[in-house]
Amino acid sequence: MYKKILCAVDITSEGESILAKANALAEQYGSELSMVHVIEYTFLPKDYQKKLKQEVLPKVHSMADQYSLKKKNRFVKFGQSYVQICDLVKKHDIDLVVIGSHGKHGVKALLGSTANAVLQQVECDVLLVKLNS
């Protein structure tokens, strides 16, 4: 059903939980799994961006290594999360995006969130994983 799955994570235990669920789906469907962590800083000097990336890479690689993700399927991006996720969906022909959501109550609580923006912008399926509030 799904050939390519993109899991958007942060480098927390919640991110690990989301990646575990995405990996289970990838195994079930025989899909190629990719992951992305977006650093939400856009107006920083390139030197500082490089430093921030170097700080998160060990955790990203550790998470990805647990599921034997290929290096080409591990992404660390800078900018608005939904923009970076949508860009990867287009560039890599992603069929399903798996992303966490802190949705409180109803659609209004989601408005403005990364999960809602991705849901509205991409043309593929989106699986929202409910996170503990």
C-alpha cells in the first residue's frame, strides 16, 4: 500500500515513539522508511546552524540506527517544519507522512500546528500520532 513513508520526529522520547510506530507500518507494508528532524531556526548564521546540526546528529543517528535506516533516508533540515516536510514529500515521492500531534480538543486546537499544516499541504496520506499532552 505505502512504498515510501516519511516520519517527522523531534529528538525526544515522543519522537522515538513516533518513529517506532512508523517503523511498524513500514515493516507491515514493506515500505522504505525515512525520517526528518527539523530545527526551527531560520535566521541564524551558517556557522551556528552547522553547530546546531552537529549537536542533534548523534541523537538522530542513534534513533535511525535502531531501525536500520539508510543514511540517505535520514534528514536534518532548518526552517519551518511543515515547509521542510512538504518539500521532502515532493522530492522523494512519499506516500505517507507520520507525525505527532498534541491536538487538545477538536480541529480548532490543531489550527496553526505543524501537523495541521502538513495535513493541509501534502497530497499524500498523513498519519497523526496522538502525543501525551
